[in-house]
Amino acid sequence: MIEIKTSALSDGEFNRGVFAKIDIKKGELIHEAPVIAYPNEEHKHIEKTLLADYAFEYGINHSAILFGYGMLFNHSYQPNANYEINFDNHTFDFYAYTDITAGDEIVINYNGDVDNMDPLWFNDEKK
């Protein structure tokens, strides 16, 4: 259903993104990314590594590193996918927010909500 390819949206070291291999209908589950959660007070250790740019909020008191393709979805303020945290399964579940055509890059809003237009933390750091 999905694959990793070079992304024109990414300007990082790896320039990867998640792409649809087939047409995906709105609301369809795209990917379940298992997580390893850790207490927020331990994030200071993660901040010393490249993983800091890939950590997600996981409830109020924890952060998480996602496995599978979870950390490879790129950001857009016009996302075609969203995610829900599944605390029971310890996964981030990615769903099609719109119909997605085979070959399209699948993007999420890093702010969590599809309509949240707040500036991103890593853009603030570049100033």
C-alpha cells in the first residue's frame, strides 16, 4: 500500500517520504506505527541526537519514537492523512484524510490537527 521514496518536500539529510503505491480512499487505515514511549523528563537525552526531530508527543507526560514508516511522513498544512494515537495498542494509526492517488506523497500536519496552522518548532529554530 505504501513505500518510501525520495521526496521533494524534504530538505534534510535523507530526503525521504511515504508514498501511496495504490489508490487509498478517505478514512482508510494506511499504517499502524508501533511506539516506544518514554517520560518527558528523559527527552533531554533524545535532544542530543538526531531522533529529537522525529519524536512525537504521546499523551501529557510522555514522548514517543515511532517505528515502521511512522517517522517518515513529511509535513504539510494541507495534509492528505492524519493520525490517531492508539494507547491500547501503543501505536500511531495513520488514516487517509482525503482520497489519495497512487504515486502521491502521503503527508500529515506535524501539529497534530489537520487544520492547525501554528508555526513548526524546527522553523522557529532556524530564525
